[in-house]
Amino acid sequence: MSQEQKLEGLQAARALAALSVAYFHSYVAVRGAYPESTWLPIPALARWGFLGVNFFFAISGYVICLVTSRPSFTVAGFATKRVFRLYPMYWVTLIAVIGLIAWGKYAPQTLGHFIYSMTLLPQQGAPTYDVSWTLERELVFYTLAALCVPFIGITGLALVLGALAFAGWYLGNPWSFHVVSTTQADFLAGVLVFLGRKPLTRFGSAVPFAAGVVLLAWTREHDFPFSVPISMALILAGMVMLQLPWQRRPFVWLVKAGDASYSIYLTHYIVFLTASIIGGQWLPFALPGWSCEIWRFAVMLTCCLVSYSTWIAIERPMIRLSERFSRPLLLAQRA
């Protein structure tokens, strides 16, 4: 299997993670226009779609291993690329949040809290923009990877993540700037899939993917410690090895959604909240009840289109810019 196919499988996995979280929050898009509607066509996602965040963390674990295992890896270059990857799109999203606060549609906090939230540094409470709590955990994981991989390798990183996850579980996730936390087990899931990618090829894509889905469904009623990271590792292993005609429709749409998955995750709540306001306050007529699900999926499609636009206009140029800034760092290391 080519590396290209693996990356496309990862993009599809990102799309599934982002769309799961978006669907979980889709009630926001309909509550203004359809305040009495409680029906959802995909009840499993309505109840458990938030687990897409755990899947995102597992994907990050795998991707960071891909990055740090390359001969071109440098800590400075890695940090540069991560900064350009995370912050520009996040700050653009915060500008939209400022607009919602000024509009009176989003609960503001203190100016100091907003400024601190802009840094994505760990905090005990919720950040200004609620969904960005995950980015704080991502930043901690990136720091751990940058500190561990150059000295003890990816296997050492796995051991550190395992120890931190176990300590978080045993101690009840004490405040430790998100370091000692069971969340590290989600990142560890991706790291272990990367380390075991060669023996896992014996099972193909269908077996681990199906096993992960079945285990995840079963543990929703029979949970045990670290059941979610184990499930996510199996699902990710299946997605990494999945071979499909990715250049054909509808698979190419899934890959494109994966490209824009970071934007989907960041912007979906803002798009949904705006849609709720439009449907509940701005339309000169009441929407018929039968159109609720049409509205829901139309708003989700709008979110995908908006997100793909921000991927093209913001994320992709920032990725290219990070490559330009990190190239001299690589040349300096080789010299």
C-alpha cells in the first residue's frame, strides 16, 4: 500500500471525526427554527458523536509520528509548522466569536480570559470559544512529542503517554496543565497504530475497522477503562489501510472534507448558531415541521462549504508559508 493511500485514508478519517462532532452539535442549528423538534435521523451520532474528538486525538497521534519519523524532522521546524497549522485559523474563528459577542449572541467573559484563550495555553476552566478546549490538549501533546522523540524515539513517546494516561486514570485527572490525563491515551492510540502498522497489514482494513466499531458500540453500555482509545485505535488502523478509489465520487468528497476538517471543527458551532438565529428570528414565515431535517443537513452542507473555503483561503496558504519558514531550519541542521 502506498503512502499516498494511507494519507487519503487518514483524510477520510479526519472527515468522519469532524462530521461526527458537527452532527452531535447539530441541535444548535435547529433549536431556533424548530424549538419543539427532538427527532434525529442518526440517533447514535446524536448521542455519541462527541467521541469524534477522541478519534481526532488518535489521528493526531498517528500523524505526528509520521512527521517526527521523517529524516527532515527538526524540533524548530516542527514547532513552526504546528504554530502555522493551529493559530491562524483559530484566530480567524475568534474574530467571528467577537462578532457574535458584539451581536449579543454569545456569552462574553473578561478581556483577560479572551486574550489568554488566544494563546491556547492550558487553563482549568473552559476557553472563550468552548470547542477550542481540544486544541489545548493538542498543544500539550505536540510539546510532549517535540521533547520525547529526539531523545527516546517514538517508542519512548508511547511509554511516556501510557504512563501519563495511567496516572491520570489512577489519580482522577488532577490539574496538571493537561499533562497527567487520560486524554493522553487517545493520542497513544494513534502512536501505537503507527508503531504496529506493519503487522496490522495482515488483517487488512475491514477486520480492525469492524472490530473497533463493534467494541465501541458494546462499551457504550459495558464501559471499561480506556475502552474508547482501544476502539479508536482499531478504527484508525482500518482507516489507514483502507483502499478505495479516492479520486472518484463520492470518496473524493470525503477526502476534501478531511482537508477542511480543522475548519469544520472550528467553524461548525458558529455556523449552526447563526443558522438558528436566522431560522428563528429573521425569516418572515414559520418553517414547516417536516422540513426540520432538510434544514439540519442544509446547514451542515453550508458548514462544509464555508470550511472548505477557509481551507483554501487560510489554512492551505499558512501550510505553504510554514514550509517556507521551516526550510532554512532544515538546511541549517544539515549544514
